[in-house]
Amino acid sequence: QVQLEESGGGLVQPGGSLRLSCAASGFTFSNYGMSWYRQAPGKERELVAAITSTGGTNYADSVKGRFTISRDNGKKTVYLQMNSLKPEDTADYYCNAQRRRWGTLEYDYWGQGTQVTVSS
């Protein structure tokens, strides 16, 4: 059974840091691209950061310089290090795994989400 389980969310003050983790199981983790998305109340889900199976990364402009995505294939885990947090970062954060073959999306898995609240 494929599973993605996020953890590490919580309440932090502006300027603080938080590290999210997404533990994967049930598939060959190293063959999948991994991403973090977030969704704030009343807003659409947006891509925050992505890391390919070979280690290439992309970030939303709003988090560049503050967030870092990384992966540990041995632990089958992807991380999102969040620094200099702002109230605008408040959202539910979701882990995503994708597998493509010949350019076609074959698998698309989602975690249940973890809440991040940035407030004084």
C-alpha cells in the first residue's frame, strides 16, 4: 500500500523555523519526483518546492531563499526546511510523489497534510 505521511507542522512565531518531513512507503522512492504543496484557507493549492529523482530543485518565488527541499533516498523521506517564516506561510502543507514514464504521468500520490501556523 502506497503511503505518504507528513509530520513536523505546528505553531511558530514569525521569523522562526520549522522542518517538515514526509515519510514514503509502498513504492520505489528513488524513482519518484517529490514535491511540497500548500493550501491556505480560501485559496487554491500551490506548489511550494519540488525535487526530481536526480536532485534538481524548483521553488515558488515566495519562498526562494527561505525554504529548502531535500531528500534522503535511504530513509525514503523528503524534507522541507522552512526558515524566516512569515504569517503568509500559514497553510496546510501536503507531500506529493509523481512517477513519469516516457513523459507521461503514471502515478500521483498525496499525503494527508500537516498544518503550519505562523503567528504571534
